[in-house]
Amino acid sequence: MSDNQDFDLIIVGAGSGGVRLARMSAAKGARVAVVESRYLGGTCVNVGCVPKKLFVYGSHAGEDIEDAAGYGWNVPGDQISFDWTRLVANKNAEIERLNGIYGRMLANAGVTVIEGTASLADAHTVVVGERSYTAKHITIATGSWPVVPDVPGKECVLTSNEMFYLPQLPRQAVVWGGGYIAVEFAGILAGLGVETTLLYRGDLFLRGFDDDVREFTATEMRKKGVDLRFGVNIESIESEDTHYNVDLTDGSRLHTGLVMAATGRRALVDGLGLEGLGVQLSASGHVVVDDHFQTVVPSITALGDVIGTPQLTPVALAQGMVLSRRLFGDGQGEMDYACIPTAVFCQPNIGTVGLTEAEAREAGHKLRIYRSEFKPMKHTLSGRDERSLMKLVVDADTDRVLGAHMVGPDAGEITQGIAVALKAGATKAQFDSTIGIHPTSAEEFVTMREPVA
Ligand code: NDP
């Protein structure tokens, strides 16, 4: 390793990928610094996965209280109330605790944390404020940032960043978009009693998920009172006193207390000076890297949301480990993007791994489809009208399970285990020969006997 540089590696961005790369590299003996302008832990810890999941728990707790009545608990509705500011304060305390843990983890690993905004002066020099730091390798791990479409009144719109610190809940809210963040926040708000409308420009939200999952989720969300409106977009927004008037492409107008855009995220490369160094950016603004996270500048690598691979924390973590091994280990290691499981924490949750039915058909597979829809046992006594869906997409020639999809409580938890089976190439016969765990919803994945198609 080079001795005439300040560090062996400077990472710009202390999010999931950057922190993992830093710790793994320091553990291999590298002299590592991380530059961070905002918060340790990045989007996931501060304004993403972690606070979102806490809000989902908070939102769902209302239903749990109601459901307890069927189990014999006396739940006097007029004595139940919800305090948004307490939820936000408790969430903030937990995030601060995690920020502290991240700081200690980096310090204990011997990683230098440099607070400030970084720019690259040359292929080996990072400038932060008045100071310059040199390194043999520089990794861009700056993540992504919400995008708000360019419509009149866009300045009235909040993004997930602000939603996590909302001072008070409105009576009504409009959620704009039909991806992960939109359905998760629509569920959070509706569960907390906000009259919620979700606007999506296409025919059916959650593009890219299995069609059965998309339709089933829409039905379940509507049952919970979310007003889902498809085939419509926002044309303009105007603020009036404490409310907003939202004009839609179908000519209608909504009056609402809040508009949240969940319309995608862009790579965060502003001010880094990458293009001046010859680092290529794609048409969508992502840093272009090869399979080994290498940009065209030999000393500069990049990973995580900023390179346009699936914007998921576990993907960034895995990339951090591979890159560390390549830079400071045996130089080996590849990312495997096949069969990445994912969950959407809408209510009920979605869990999915492998191919959707449409993707499998498009890839030319002859298929057997297994599908089960049922009322989860919990709701026999709770009386709640909520159903679950499970679906397996199976290659008819090889019997291999190509995709597993679920909508229902704990879908994320269940799908993680199913993902191991798919990754190992499990066949439907192996699913069938697996003994179920009774009584669970998960056992349905190993007891679906008759194909529906
Ligand atoms: P997504 O890309 O998932 O969804 C963006 C949504 O906005 C789509 O429905 C898209 O429509 C719509 N959209 C985009 N541009 C416009 C426009 N100009 N006008 C109207 N609608 C528009 O982004 P998110 O912001 O929801 O999330 C970003 C990423 O973060 C996700 O892809 C995911 O990788 C990650 N994430 C993961 C979570 C998890 O693991 N549980 C939770 C939250 C985020 P269309 O489909 O037509 O393009």
C-alpha cells in the first residue's frame, strides 16, 4: 500500500455501502477515511429503511389495538388516541442512538471520519472545506436523493426526507407516485387516520412487481381506506392558507393538507467534480462503473445507490464487502444480482424474490403457477377483512421455482427464508417435501399442490 498518500482509501459518503467498505477495509489493515456532510448511516438509518419501519410499526399498532377486541380485550374506542409528536420524538431518539453506534463502529475500526462536503480536486485528492486529503483509492458512495417532477407548485411538495420530521399530521394527504416509498407512506398515513389519496400515472402501481401482487395489494390497501387513483398525474399545485389545491390531469382538483412526492430518486453527485476528472455519468445521472465498481479513472470506484444498481441497503452492503476484498484482499469477488429478495412495507407487506410471472413468460419459460389466497388465522377472531396472497412461479420443464411472491403480514420475514431456497435452485418437489410449520401463513408456501395455470 502507498505510504506517500494520507490514506489508502477515502470514501465519500458514510451510508450503508460506504460504512461497510470502510470497516472491512480498515480490518484488512488499510488506512481509511470517510467524508460525510450530513449524518452517519446515510438514507437507510436517517431518512429511509429504519425510521420508515418504525413508522410502519406505529401506524399498524392502531389495527392491533382494534384487533385485540376479538381476543377478549376491552378496547374503548373513545379512550384511544395517537400522539404523532411522541412517535417522531421516540423515532428521533432511536436514530440518534444508531448514529452514535455508527460513529463508535467507525472509530473502533480505526476509520477517520471527516465531517464536511467533499469534492475531488484530482484522481487522488479530496477537498473538504479548507483541507485536502490524498489517497491511493477514492470511492464515491454518496447515495441518492428524492426527485420531484417539475410541475408548477413543486416547492409545496414534501419528500420522504421531510416526512420523517413532519411537525404535525394533516387531516388529508396526497401521496404522489406508485413505487416503494409511495405505497409505504400511503399505508403509514392511512393507518394513523389521515385521509390518504395515492396518485399514480400508470394503470396499476408497483410496476415491476408480479401483477397478482399489484392487484391484490391495491385491493387490500383500498379496504384500509386508501383512495388509490390510477391513470392520473399532478398537473399543478397551489397553496391556499393552510391547504393545497392539487390540479390533476383528468381535470379534477383535490384539496389537501399535504402533498408528498415519492416519484423516484436520483444519484447524488452534485459538486463532486467527477465529470471534470473524466468519470462518466449515465443518461440517468448515475456514476458509470464496470462489474468491479471501477470508473474509467483507475483510482476512483463507486458503489451503492449512486451507481444505479437496485437501491437497497443489503445490495450496498454486499457491494462494500466485494469492493473491499478487491481493493485490499485477494483481489477476487463478484456481486451476484440474481434473486435479490425485497419487501415493501405497505400494509399488509409485500415480499418477493425471483421472477414475476410476466418476466418468466417473457424469458421463454413454460410455467406452472401456484397461487393461494386466504384469510390469515389472526383475523378469524379479529374479524378484520384482510387476506393474504402467496404465489409460486415454477418452470414446468425443470420444476425449478423461479419466483416466490407474497402479500400478507410478515411477508418480508418469510421471504428472506424462501430466498435461500430459490438461491439454492430449489424445485417445487423440494418445496413440497418440506414439512410445514403449523399453524403459520408461511406453511402455505410448501402446501400449494394444484397449479392454477
Ligand atoms: P420508485 O422508482 O420505486 O418509484 C417511483 C414512482 O414514481 C413510480 O411509480 C414512477 O412511476 C413514479 N414517477 C416517476 N416519475 C414520475 C413523474 N414525473 N410523474 C409521476 N410519477 C412519476 O421510487 P421510490 O421513490 O418509491 O423509491 C426509490 C427506491 O428506493 C426504490 O426503487 C427502492 O429501490 C428503494 N426503496 C426500498 C424500500 C424497501 O426496500 N422497502 C423502501 C423504499 C425505497 P412509473 O412506475 O410509471 O415509472
